[in-house]
Amino acid sequence: MVGGPGLTVARFLDTIPDRQVRRLLEGRVLALLNVVSGCELGGQRLRQAVQAMVDFGALLGEAGSRALVLGLLPEPKRAELEHRLGRSVSPDAAADWTKSDISGLRAFFGLLEEDRIVPAPPAAPIESVASAYGLFDHQRAAVRRLSPLLAENERRAVLHFPTGAGKTRTAMHVVAKALRESEPSVVVWLASGGELLEQARQAFKEAWTHLGTRPLQLGTMSGNRMPDLADFKDGFLAVGLEKGWAVLSRTDPDWAVRLAPSVRLVVFDEAHQSTAPTYRRLTDDLTLDYRCALLGLTATPGRTWADIDEDGELADLYSRTKVALEVPGGGNPVKYLIEDGYLARPLFRTLLAKPGIRINEGEVARIARALEIPENIVAALSMSEQYVTAVVQAIDELLRAGHRRVLVFGASVDQVLLLAGILVARGIRGGAVTGLTPRRDRDHLIQDFRAEDDVPRVLVNFGVLTTGFDAPRASAVVIARPTQSLVLFSQMVGRAIRGEKVGGTAACEIVTVVDPSLPGFGDVAEAFLNWEDVWQ
């Protein structure tokens, strides 16, 4: 048939006897082949040799060879070929074949003409090569501005990025650069809390895999982990602030001083904590060598809402040198990140604002003004029926609105445990995390909250998840904890404002007991700029 499968050269050779196979080779070539082989070839070895040595495309183009091949075709295949070509394929007529006939014969044997072979597309003159640990434009700009500041004069600076804008990833490029340029050398990463330290460790491992130039040591000083610093000469050392100070004050007051000659960069995560006297000594000891730079990371480059003197102490520690996120056009960085999808758009509303949910007017006023709140008042408020009811109703409303991950910041340990119990009784999946929660239980609850499924979950916590906690799918936050600290408030809000471009959500809902009309407490863009006058 015209649409038959044709005949491969190997299959054709298998259908004819050895003596006919030998006829396809020139006599001199056949004789030479037999001599070199040490015997007269036959069988499969002969056919393999012929297939390797004979250019069948050229052979079919010569009338004499073509006649030989046509005469050896099995009858069914001869009929198939005649149907294909629409002409006689008798060996006697082999001399009058047209170029088109010969092309058809070659196609029958699976031998494509050169002009019928589709060439591979040429390589593009310009190709795009992805970066496995790349940065966005605004992050690369920050690295470029930081580099000279950390290499000369005071060698101190703060990287000021909003929560969710990639401070850690950006800083790891600075870390990798420092380690590449000084060999051997040590970078020390200071952070409070196991979550921040583990986040830094994992980020460094990923970054150095792509940006590094040599094998390095990776050490951790935290909890019951204490590396042998005498042998730590070249690598990345993650130090918990509490552990670092405990060793300094109790067992080894000179550990940081001994390490200092090898240290070329100290990174202080959540830099607004670095003026605390204990942490200040730790930082001073580690940066004794004049070649060592100090880089602070923070979303809130101040310690207070309005105390310029205290905030000025922080600015002085970093030589009043701050690299803030800059965006095209020079507008507010947070507004740009929201509009461009890097941060989620926050929607604020106030808890306890509904009629019928009332607490003593003086207590509500005190909360609304974000003044200093005595612990006994906070404890009494947080466990009152009205307060707990308001929080539970807010959570219910968020879940009914379609939120699948709701993070709650409670006002006390007792309140958090009570809320968790109520939620479980109402069939809502979640749990409670406090400073008393065993590490294994805490890790399990956090991993469950981060799950990729659409089962609604609520995680209630007190004093734990304000930093070092990353849950991009969280699209709602309930801040049931009164606070006068803009730093703390910004950290709590920041847990849910990761945008779609970084795996988060387009918008997030913030339900809070803090009056959002206060400066900075209802506008994350305004809060970002709260401390600018101190650094100028």
C-alpha cells in the first residue's frame, strides 16, 4: 500500500543471502575487509560491516547499484514501492528513473534527503540566564549602596527594609561578598530566638551554594549548641543573643574578643535591639578589629514611637548611616511594594468597635491612646467575657470571609490558651504557641499552619511569633494585644503582608485593639518613615 511502512536498510539486508550482501561491496573493499578480519565474514557481522561501510543513499542514486537493490526486494515490498512511486520498479528500468523517483526510493528505505531534514533552530544571539539566588531590582540597588559603606570609614550601616521585602536574602549577598573577599574569615550573624537563627542558617546554606567560592564552616551558638571556637576560622557563625551573652557573662568572658581577629562582618538581625547594654558589649567585642564591618537589619530603625533621644542612640551605634529601600520615582517604598505586588495591601479595622461589645470606657480609652498599660489591667481585660467574645467573633468573621490562615497575637498566656480551647471546641483547626510551649510542639503547630491545603487554620500566640516567623499564606491577623510600641505593632502586622510576587497574598486584613488613627499604627507606609528625622 502507498501508506506502507517501507523497509529499513538493516531489515533489507536481513532478507537477502550472504553472497548478495557481498555484491553491495566493491571487490577490493571486500577483500581488504576479509583480510583485516582474519576470515571471510558472513552472517550478522557481515551485514553490520556493510551497513557501516556503504552509503546507501549514494548507492541508490547509481543506476547499476539501484538495479541490484531492486532485484533483491521481496515481492510484497516491491508491490508496496510501486504503489508509492506510481511506476514500475523492475531492475530493467532502473536507468530511466527521475530525480523524484530516486528521492521516493530513498524515503522508502528511511533515508531522508538533506533538504528534507529539518535543521535545529539556530541558537539565539542573546539568551537569558536565570540566577538561582537572585535579587529584585530594589534589593540589588541596596546591595550596591551598602558595599562602599561597609568597606570604608566607620564601616557601619543599617539596612532598612519593610517586613516581607527580603532583608535576609539581600543581606546574604553582602555576607557572601565579605567571605569571598577575605579568605579565611568569619561572618557572625546575631539574632534573638531560635526561629530567626534557623532562618539565617538555611538562608546562608542556600546562598553560599550559589554564591560561594570554597567549602566553609557553618556554626551555631544557641541553646545547648556550642561550637569549638578555637577551630572556627573560616565560615558563618549564627549566634543567639541570649546564648552569646550567657557565655560572655558566666563561663567565657573573652570568647568574642578571641574570635574578633577573624571576623570581617557582624550582622545584627532586628537591629533595633542592638543598643541594649548586654548586646552592645557583645557587638563591641566582636567588632574590635578595624577591618570588621557592622550591618544592622530592621524594618523599624528605632526603639520607640516618639522618644528621639533613645532612637538617636540606635542611629549613633550605626554612625547614622542607613540604606533604605529606594524605588523608581522616589516615592514611599512601602506604597510601591504594595502596588507592585511585593507586599499585600493591608486593610485595618478595630476590634471592640461594634455596639454591644463594651469594656469600661476608661480602659478602652487607654487602649485606644496606646499609652502605657499596667499588666494587671491587660490581664483583667484579656480574660474578660467581652474581650474574649470580641476576639472569637473577629476570628469567625475572618474565616467566613474566606481567610484560610489567621494569625492571632494574644494579650496574655492565659488568654491564648483560652482562645485555643474555644476554637478547638468550635471545630476550628489550630493551636496555641507561647514561650512555655515545648519546642517540638511549637514546630509541629507552625508546620501545620504553613500547610498548603485549604483547610482553615488559626494559630494563636503570645510573645513568640513577632519575629523569625514566615507564613506567606497568612492573609489575616488579629492583634488582641494592646501595645504602645510601634516597633512591636509593625512586627505583628508584618507577619501577614507578604505579597503575591513572593508567595503571599494580594491583600491582608488586620483586626486590632490599637487605634489605627494613631500615627503609624494604621498605615504601614507611614510607619516605615516614622524614624527618618533621627537618621538624617
